[in-house]
Amino acid sequence: MLKVEHLSKNYGRVKPIRDISFTLQKGEVLGLLGANGTGKSTTLNMLAGYFPPSGGSISLNGFNIQEQPLEYKKNIGYLPEFPPLYPDMTVREQLYMVCSVKGISRKERQREIERVCGLSRIPDVIDRPVKTMSKGYKQRIGLAQALIGNPELLILDEPTSGLDPQQIIDIRELIRDLGSDHAVIISSHILSEIASVSTRILVLNKGSIVADSPSDELLNTPNAAPVLDVRVFGDQPHIQAIIKELKGVESLDVQDCIEEGCMDYSITLTEGEDIRKDLSRVLNENGYALMQMKMKNPTLEEIFIDLTSGLPKGGDES
């Protein structure tokens, strides 16, 4: 479906994107991650056809963006962070105009408007002026615009920016639903959002891809040190000494606990080590009650920092 090969972008000496390649198929939701200045915005703008690439190629269903731009763009829907909307138009008028621009026949426009309003969950405001809409509804209207013509690829840039918690939940549900019938690329600074909706995550740093894998595999990456969280009832200094003596313990962090007489211990382990059986045994031998024990997977934030730490940034602005 989408095929990106050896893509690069140069602004004089500044090279925000350096020889990146990836593919995307229908049914995949690709989360695009990167710190400010690592090439996310430049990549999205090239995929949407706003910027021409300096090198490499982008094609969708065999249509090359430079050689067949109209055919390529007919198959994409783009939701920028701030959707382009005319405030004095009603929602219906706004979407009718977009249908006209996208070449939807007059006979089919009303049916298409009803279809995208249903998908974006905005039929109740279709005849209200855009300027009266909340930020959340404006994002939905922008999404409805992107869906007109039923494009195979959706590009969503910061789709929940500025929304309240309930609006964020609603937009995330919409993205999950859309992911079953489209290929979706979503860029966000909110890493938990990427983790919650993406089936695959691509991480950019210094204009290059440093990770590209299914979300569940990345979130269970062996690159981050495993952490075991335990809660133990008993004498904290002695328990701390017992834990530190166990083989495979890299470091130990002790925190106060809401349960009287207990302390929480966060134990960073050597990669490949599992001390749970030994810890249970030695605590029991010393008469200490193990109240809780859980192996903690690294968060996406921790994995992201691990993948990008120490690498200088490129020249993109976001």
C-alpha cells in the first residue's frame, strides 16, 4: 500500500530526514514518535504532499507522489494539528465544499457528508456554524474532511492536541475504529496516546529510524532494564540489605507505603535475571511477609528515552 524508500529532505546543510524507508498496509495504525527537531513534521508534510522530498520516493498503491501527484493525493486524508475550517460556514457547508474540491459528484455529496459525519460522530451539529464548535468538535470536523472520498491512507498530526480528557477518549476510539478499514499514521507528543491506539510504532531520531516494530513487541523490549516492584511488611533496613545481597540486583529504590508497617521496594534487575523465587524464599526464611510482587514492563516513555538518549537532534522544528 504505502511504500517509502530512501526518503530524505535537505534544507541546505540541514538534513532533517536522512534515508528512511518503511511500508504501511491497510489495518495498521502507525504511531510516529520523535522528540522536537527529529523530523516528524517534515516526514508528515512530505507524505501529505506539502513538501517535495530531496531524495527517495513515496508511493501509494503504485502511484508515485512526484510522478502522479493527483492520483496519489486522491487516496490520502490529512488532519493537521489545526484543521483548516471556515468559521462562518455551517458544518454541512464546510464538508460540501471539501466534497466539491475532492471531485465528489453532486449526486453523491449529501450521501458522502452523512457517511463521514456518522463516522466522526458529528451528525447532531451538521447545521451549526463552525465558529460555535468546541475544540473537540472542530477536530472531529477536520477528521470528517479527511475521510471524504474514503481515502485509503489517513495522516493525523496531533489529533488530540488541546482536548479535554473525555474528548481525547472519544478521538482515540475513533482512530481505533478507523484503523480497521484504513492505513493510519498518527503523530503525537503524548506517548501514552501512541501506545493506546497504535498497532506499530516508528521512532525517529536525528532524521533516521531508530525503531520500527509492532507496539506490543516494542513495549516488551529487552533493551530496558527489568524492574521488580515488591511490598514487604517488616524491618526496612534489614529487608533492604537482604534484597541487595541477591544475585541479579542492579539497584534498589525504597519508597514509603500507605500500608502501616510496609515499605515499597523497586528493584532494577540485571538483564535476563529473575529473582522472584529467591526473594520469596529469603523473605520467608527471615519471617517477613511479602504483600505484593509485580514485574513491571518499561513504559513507552522509558523505551523512547532509551532509544533516543545521547543522539543529537536534527534540524526539523517539531
